Amino acid sequence: MRFKIMALFDLQQAFHRSPSQNFKKNTNFTRHTIISTILRPCYRLNQCSLQSLLCGPMGDGVDSYYPMIPINNSVRIVGCCNGLVCIAINGKYFCLWNPSIKEYKKLPDVDDKMKMGLFITKYGFGFDESNEDYKVLGILSGFCSADRYETMIKIYSLRTNSWKKIEIFKDGLPFDDNGKYVSGKLHWGRRDGFNSRWDIVSFDLGREICETVEQPKYVENGFSPSLGLVGGCLCVLCDFPKTSLDVWVLKEYGVKESWVKMVTVPYNLDDDPWKGPYSTPLCIGPKGEILLVYGSSFVVYDPKGNCFRHRKITNFGSFLEADVYMESLVSLVLDGE
């Protein structure tokens, strides 16, 4: 059986194309959308055109009427892949959703033990290229009883519509919340102890094994690292507090020599009430400008002119996170169903 995967921009090739190739194919971002978790006055999802946010005078946000809308409960974006969005509700339930065709699927409950106190603390979503299957990984942690703390890791397969327990991360759990999907693998940053080495760990969705990804050869020290995605490629954010942010991008996955320091973004803190670090680079424009999340706002930095543009979005409040998905006709229904 095969999934019915058809992309709006290229019906024949989208099934086998990686997210990085999709970004390169659609350089004007006409089919890319920003999706964010809005915190106030209550949890909800909001969307905005990436093109208008990057290039237009002002972005227009619209509410996303996603499935399983909670009342006064939390919703988190687990990840986006091939036009599908995975969301977590209340730290317990998952849903796969294609906003473009308004198709969704509520996943089976992860585990009965969640009713006893376990919650999903970290997660990831991506495409198993070797088995043509979409998978969700959840790391469950919490107190199962008054004196016992438990952690378990489970993975969901859309093909089998079921969860199974797996034994991974024996040398320490990931440090970051969301797994970053690239080339059939999920990636997290992990630090073992205070001031110890920071590693990039990957989980192969097909072989279900963990590996370590070699990092860039950093020129400087004294920064705080974090992991991200930009243009469908893995990136490392090197934050020099209140000074600048280096963005290193792995241009060709699996080729350590392809790490490139794409841009250095300075901090402009004189009249800024946030004064916090940058996070989540969302895209690099055709002229080299970079769109980043800064607190609960979006900024575009132009390295050629060394200038910033703060992007305003109507109908947007304080948000927790932001991700990018590309419109597609990907179906959650298997052939023959």
C-alpha cells in the first residue's frame, strides 16, 4: 500500500521530496504558512502567510479551526512534515491534521498509564522514508505513584495506527522539546550535566536507532547552543548573550563539511523591552534576509544592510511557538481504505 501523497506545486514528485527540496523548489514561499500557538486570551492556533510576513507590509493572521479544539486547555505544535501538522492536546493526546484539505486523524491514546500521572514531555513527528510511513514519537514522564517517577518512550505508526514501546536514549534523554525532522530522522540537542558537552542526537524513524550528528567546527566559544530548522535544513543557533547569534546550517545532510555559518544576527537591545535571545529561524529569503522569532514577535534581519524589520501581524497575540508548513494534498487515508 502507498499513501496518496500529492503536492499542490508538483503532483508527481512531492511524495519523494524532502522538506529542504520543497523549500528550494518554492523560493517565493507562495505555499508556505506560519502556524503558531497563541496563548491569550486562551490557547488557540493561528496562521499567517510566510510570504506576507517576509515581504509584505503587514501579515494578516487568521484563526485555525483545528480538530479537537480544547476548552481552556493547552495545544502544542509537535511538528510539520509534507503539509501535515501534528498537534498535542493537553500533553496527552495527538492528532494529525492537513489544514489545506481539512482532513485529520485522532491518534489512539498513547498509554493507559497516562491516566495515572504520565504526560508527554518531549515529542517529534516525521516521515519514515524507508517504509513510506508517518510516525510520531512521544517521551512520557511523570509520577505513577507517590514515590515512583517513570519515563517511557513510544512511537506511533500511521500505517499500523498503533503505538509501541521502544528502548532508546539509554545515555540520557534529549534536552530540547521538539524533535527537528530532517532526512528521515528526528533530532534533538542534549546536554549531560551542567557545563558539559552539548550533542546533537538523531533518531532514525526507519531503523529506530540513535546516533550522534557531527557539529560545525565553531570558530568561537562561550555561546549557548540550540537546535533548529531553516529552509528544511538542520541548523545550530549559537547565542552569544546580548551580543549576537550565529546561524550554522547543514546544507547537505550527512556531509559534515557542508556546515556553513549562514549569518550572524546582532542584538539591538537599546530600546527593546524583551532583551531575550532569538529563537526559531523560520526561513532565509531569496536576498539572504532571515526571519526569526524574537520573544512573541517576528523580526526580519537583512545582513547586507545590517538592518531589522519588526513584522506586525493582525489578529495575533502572544505566542508560544511557531512553525512552517507547506500546503499539500497529502492524505491521511491509505490506499484501499
